[in-house]
Amino acid sequence: MCGIVAYVGQKEAYPIILKGLKRLEYRGYDSAGVALLDEKGLNVYKKQGKVAELEEHLIGKALPAHIGIGHTRWATHGEPSDRNAHPHMSKSGKLAMIHNGIIENYAQLKQDLIKKGYVFKSDTDTEVLLNFIEDIWINNNCELEEAVRIALKRVVGAYVIVLLDADQPDTLIAARKGSPLVIGIGKGEHFLASDASPIIEYTKEVVYVNDYELAILKPDELILKNLGNEKITPFVQKLDMELAAIEKGGFDHFMIKEIFEQSETIYDCLRGRLDAEKGTIKMSGVENNMERFIHAQRIIMVACGTSWHAGLVAEYIFEELCRIPVEVEYASEFRYRNPVIHKGDIIMAISQSGETADTLVAIEKAKEQGAIIFGILNVVGSSIARASHAGAYTHAGPEIGVASTKAFTAQLTVLTMVALRIAIEKKTITHDRYMHLLNELHEVPAKVEATLKLSESIKAVAAKYADAKDMLYLGRGYNFPVALEGALKLKEISYIHAEGYPAAEMKHGPIALVDETLPVVFVATKDSYHEKIVSNMQEIKARKGKVIAVITEGDEVITGLADDVIAIPEADELIAPIISVIPMQLLAYYIGVLKGYDVDKPRNLAKSVTVE
Ligand code: M6R
């Protein structure tokens, strides 16, 4: 939520910051701004709307600064507007600040500052924090970094802040708690950003800042301290990411690029781990914790959104293969109730970004109660990765489209491998079934490739139903969470109201919605529920609903029944969701595009939800 970029060095800061903001726009895009400090002073430029509007606004302006900060916003406190956009200026006009996060006790701080004569120009918690820092700075007559430290000890909430002081033209001060912050180390220059994408073309040397750390950056110097003013040795890491991975590569949108990458990302996820011929799965995170898994009384999957849907599929898989009871929890609910957690319970935190605030806090809470945290994560070095005891990365590469696609199929692939690795060790699966499923997994990239070839026919189906007001998505068993995911994708991208339901549950209420105007998407590949779902389809047809069915190639029964069919390669029912979700993604994508929406940046959403 909100993207931040900052630069100090020898180059012109504005082009670097602008490019960085465009890369971080997936994190929020309702307004954008920069603060630049040059010989003539500190200037702030900000605009409601996307980064392109800020760029437009600044065309032709001389912006020679070599130090600056930039922000792309996802509104929390205060509507999207020019005045609520970041950076904010302090009362004295000497400080500019950007912020990603939420200051929960801002109302009290604001009251205290108003009593002291402060007047606020925006509705944001950020302006309050900035003036709180300035107030401490002036009253204590101390260094700015000292004022930041004092202020942050009194602040409740989450933040990454970056400050620019008009009197320190070579220094940036940044701090983090609960939101991500990466420092890029160049030659005579430093970069700061919410993730590595704005940094990658300048340097591969990075430092991930931890919670309660403060960074003081000059062109040739990086000082890291804790809030107790003790110096910390920066842990410099090499970025394992290429520039091409964060560019569109000839596709119209990141979403479609990422959908089409899936045969490759799933292959990358399997590579080096699965050997179908030898019958082995190598996953050190699982092997190092095998005793814990074998004796686990329970696994709790904690996640949000699409990652939560991956957890639901995993519930079916783990219970079937490993005979371990599984619960799947919305992180946002789990963190606020008083869940019963036993020592030795395994919490699987599933997250693409590894920064989702609800998931992060939920696992910290579970950790305090003795649970083991196993992360299923895409972003290496992310906050959840660092808070986990062990885990397995999904290796899907950067996912930039706000609607999650390739991360989901990679999560399913990793979760299936984890379950199989435990099941063979625990002897809850027969050798034949194990070998069969390994082969099935091995064949997934090719089957995904074949499914992607259906994109033109799926586009035609999309054109037929793009004007629908509502849609229903139904599935059973392993395909039930796929129906939920299909409905979520459609809602996000096309703003069509959609509901996902277990197909059999439909008769307990949603069937009342069915008439000749309601398209119903069935995820109905060949599995042990096949005959049952055909009956559910009959029930919809009998009420004149329109049926779009994702089926297994060669399924004559459903072909004769449905209005439109999308036939995908046959796969074991346990593996099928990795393939059957792809038509869901394509359908939502094409409907969104046909309706003229910005599918990579759907309204009101952000890629990383780092606020609760
Ligand atoms: O980064 P995470 O996997 O933790 O994100 C969880 C959700 O915010 C995310 O899946 C969201 O629902 C997507 N927009 C779905 O497409």
C-alpha cells in the first residue's frame, strides 16, 4: 500500500524517482508526488491521479536536484486529492516526508499539535507524524534523527517514512516498522524503495531494513541504527532479479503477461525439486522440519485473498494426502480473535508479496503462542519470509498486475509438493499414487501451455458475457476454491458482481438468482464429483441460466448441456486446480479489457495490502 522511492547521489534525482514510482504504481495509484531539494531550495510537486499525471504536470520544468523523495498513494486517511497526496511539508517548510503505513494514534497527536498552534493542510496521518517530529526537533533542539527516534517511540501503527531536510542537502533519513523498505547501494549514491524494482537497474547490492531501524543515507555513507541509537552493521545482499522480469515484454498488460508466463513459472517452481523419474521431491524447508510435520496435530493456513484460496485447495490436498487436520483462516479474522493454538501447531503463511499486514501480524501472534511458522512466499527477503521459521519459495518472479495469477498457480504447485513430501515420509500415501502424482505434477507446465492456447476462444466467450450484471461461479471438491478464485478475479478486474459457491450449496439460496440473464461458470473437470456437478448444471439449465463450463477434453456430456465450454487437458483431480484456474484468469482479463478498464490497476485496490 503506497510506494516510496528516494535517491541521493550524483545523478539527477527526478528521472530516477519518476521511473521508480511507475514501477511501484501497483502498490497504489490515486495520487503521486515528489519533493526535490536543489540549490534554490525544497520544492514539492504532487497531483491526484496516476504517476503519468504527475509526469505530465512536470513536463518542461527544470528539476536539477540530486536528492529527492517520491510517493504513489493508496488512500487511507483522507480522500485521493492533491492536498492529501505525499510528500507533505512540515509547518516550518523545512522538512518534507513520505509515508507508507498507518499511524493509529494520529488523532490524539493531532489534537495535541492543534493546541500548540499547528494548522493542518491535509487530512492525513502523515502530516501529523511529520509535524510531531518537527515539534520534538524544535523543542528539544536536537539532531533531526534524534527527533525521529523520539517520535517513533511514541507512535502506534505501521510506517516507512523518508524525510528530506532543506538544511541537509546530502542526507535522507528513513525508518521502518511493519512496511517494507529496501536500500540500494550504488557507487557514490543510495536508493530507497518499497521493493527492489526501482533499484534493480542501478545496483544489485541491497540492504533490507528491519522493523525499528533507522537509516541515514548520504551519497557515500549508509548508517543503520536501532531506535536506541545503537549502530547496526548493514547486511548487504545480492538481488536475484533481472530487469526484464519487471517489464511488460510486448504484452498489453502485466496481467496477461503473467498469465502467459505460468507454464514457465510452474516449471521454475518444480525445477531442482521434483524428479518424477527418481520419485523424489527435494525441499529443504520441509526436510529440516520433517519430524514436526509428521507429528503435527494440526496445520493452520493463514492468508488473504487469492492466497487464501490457495490455502483452501491445500486443505483438501493435505487432509487427503497427509491425514493432518487443516484449518484455513482469513488472516484478518485470525489476528483479532483469540484462536486456540497449541505448541507445535504449524501455521502456513501463504502470501505472494510477503508484506500483507494482516498475515504478518497473524503469524507473529501465533508465534508468541508457540506455533511453528512455515511460509509459502514469493518475495525473497520479504517481511513474512523473515518472520517465518522455515518455508518454501514459489519462484514465480515479480508479480506486478494487481490481480494475482501466476503467484496462485505457483502456490498450488509448492503446496502440493510439500504435501507429497510429507505424505511419503509419513506413509499416508501409497507408492503408486505418489509416483502417479509426481508424474502429473511434472506434466503441468505442458498442460498449462495447452490451456493458454485456448485464449482466443476464451476471448470470444468473454465478449458474449461482458455485459452481465452478476455472475455465479460454481465448483465442487478441489475445484470449489477455483470457483471462488474465478469470482474474485472477475470482481477485481471487470467490476461485475460475482459469487463463488460450492455447486451443491447453490440450492440453499443462490439458486434464487438464476434466470435467463445470469451466466453461471462451472469449474467441472472430470473428478469424483463429476456426475453430481452435472446434476447441478441441469438445475441451472432448468431455470434458464446460461452455463459456461470449464471441462476436461472429451467430456461429451457437459458439451451437450452447457451454452459454452472451455475444454482443458485431463489431469488428476488433485492437480486440476493449477490448470482449471487459467480459463478463470483469462475470462476475467478479457472481460475487463473489453469493458475498457485498467486491468493492471483496478480501482480502489493495491497490490500489497500493508495496512489492516
Ligand atoms: O501478497 P498476498 O498474497 O499476501 O496478497 C493477498 C491478497 O491481498 C491478494 O491475493 C489479493 O486478493 C489479490 N488482489 C487477488 O487478486
